[in-house]
Amino acid sequence: MSAGPQYRDREWLENEIGRLLDFYHPQCLDEVHGGYIAQFNEETGEIYDRESKHLVATCRFISNFSIAITLDDARDATEHGVDFLLSHHQDNEHGGFHWLLEGTTPLDSKRVCYGHAFVLLALARAANAGVGVTEEDIEAAALLLNDRFRDPNSGLYRSEFTADWSSAAEYRGQNANMHLCEAMLAAYETTGQDRYLRRALEIAETITVDLTTATDGLVWEHYTPTWEHDFEYNKNDPEHTFRPWGYQPGHQIEWAKLLGSLARHTDADWLLSRAAELFDAAITHGWDDERGGLYYSIDLDRDPLVTDKYSWEIAEAIGAAAVLFQQTGQERYLDWYDQFWAYADRHLINPEAHNWYTKVSEANDPIPRTEGVVVEPGYHPIGACFESIRSLC
């Protein structure tokens, strides 16, 4: 079997999901505190921190196991995470979810829209897999987001509040809204309720159309409280974990995937044309023609800024190419799909353990994570396989 058809083969893609989960499971199941352990040395597979429980990692594990529900033990692993999410991350006093726990003790209780978006996504994925989550649970998570985070003037969502909801940060960001669009879409696909699809479309059009008229079509990351572009925010911190300065090619192509996914459910004529523009922009400005891979960020002149390459970008590119080929039939997307997978195979996947490295250098040398709190337990590559199966198989 040649490389291209292999990457488009359902059995191969399902096996890839299984191999990715095998890196984490069953060691990721915390039998002491509940929930998951996410801090694995990407080179050796050894656990270096058993206590830290990040809200995003918990939700992404739930999503991973929900996608893999037909695999052995995935149902139990999904239920294990949902129980911990609703019993320990959830704050019954103030409402909402703690950002970071140590064991079961809250360490950081700020209310972060980005994290709450993943709560909605995790619950939608678990419900879709038939794992102990109801449509009422999904609705409660969506109502919390709409009641607490949504700004009725813009239709977009504020980024952060204090633990008691008494004060909101001034920062506004597209990233949380992008993942909320993803979560609303998942809620729609699980429940069939049009209100989730309408909200996803509203977010998508505001971020990728309305706000890009000032940036020649590219999605900027950071904004003021009135949703004016903030080109100074974190200008001296282009490698910030959640809020890096610069345009991110990975987010341009991730939005292309989301717009293509939305086009499955509505005939809004702008979706596929805008998706194509964002896909092409990511490749034009972000692809390393010499060594392959997408640069992490580019500056205002569209020149490479942070030249490390993160695996989540390629995973999102795989999903985008698959969805856009399904929606348009254009062979160029299938060609890029194969090229993205070939790059991942060669440079991003640990040949011993089969996990994906978080990032590699500009020259594609692995930079394995060996410390720090983890928020990416294989979520993006598993998502790439999920989208590929839905689109191509």
C-alpha cells in the first residue's frame, strides 16, 4: 500500500488512534485521586507529575476516549474522566470549573473561557458516545458559557473571570472563541439543536470575516475589551503558552477546518470560500518549503517569527485538508493531506512509543516535553484521525 492510500484507510486511522492512546492508557488513569494523569515524558513515557490536573487536559482526555469508544476499556476511561470533571473540577459554590487542581485540591480557580469551551466539547463528545452525559448536561454547560462569558454587544466571549465571577479581565482572544465554535458545533452534532449551530456560525463569521477586514484576511489573536485589534499584547512574549504574539499559521488552518466542518450542516455560501483563503494563507506564509512543517508564528510582515513547529498545527492541517477535500472534491487538498501525514510520520511521531512530540525545531529535531503541566494529551492527532475517518472513509 502506497503512503497516500494508507493515510486514507479507515483501519490504519483507527489503529493510529489506538496506538496514540496506548502511550497514555492505562497509566493515565489516576486511581488515587480520580481523573487523569497527563504529565508523561514524551521521550520515555515515564510519568513525572501525578498530581497536576489541568481542566483542558481532563476535557481533552474525555474527548479522546469518547472518540475511541469502540476500543477496549475506552468506555470505562471516559466515565472515569466525566465523573472527575463534574465532581472535582466543577465548583458547586460559585458555578463554573476550576482551571488547575493538585490532586483534588484547587490550585487556580480563575474562570477561563478556553477551559469552559473544552468542558462543553467533552460533554458533547461523551454524550455522543453514549457515556453517562445527557442533553441537559450539555445545555447547562452552554448556558453557563452564554450567561457568564458572552458579550451581547459583540456576540463573542470574554476570556477570563475571577473565581467568584466578580471581575473580568480586559483581555479578549480569538483562541477561546475558536474552540467555543468547535464545542458548539460538537453540541449541535450530538443533540441536533439548531441553537448550537447558530451560535457556532455567529462566532465563526465574526472572527474569520468581520475582524479580518483590518488584517488583510488573516486571523489575529489578541483584542481589547471592545474587540479592537491589540497588536502590542505580549509582543515581547511570542512563545507564550496560550497567548503568543504574532499570527499563527496553525490557527488559520484550524479555522479552515472548522469552516469546512460547518459547511456540512449549512449552505452558507461564504464558508468554503473563506476556508480556502485561510488554508492557502497558512501554507503560503507558514509552510517551510525547505524542511517541511508549519512555523509556529509569523510577524506582521508575514515573515517567520517563532520557527519551531508544533504538532498540533500539522494535526489541524490534516483535519482541514480532509474536510475540505470532502466538501469540495479538489485534489489539491488530498495532496496536502498526504504531505501533512508524511511529515508527521517522519518528524513528529516518536518511533519508539508512537506518541507525537509537542514540537520540533526548525530543523525538525524533536524537543520532547519532560516537565510542566500538560494540556495536550494526544488530543490534536486523535482529532486529525477522527476528522480523516469522517471525511475520507
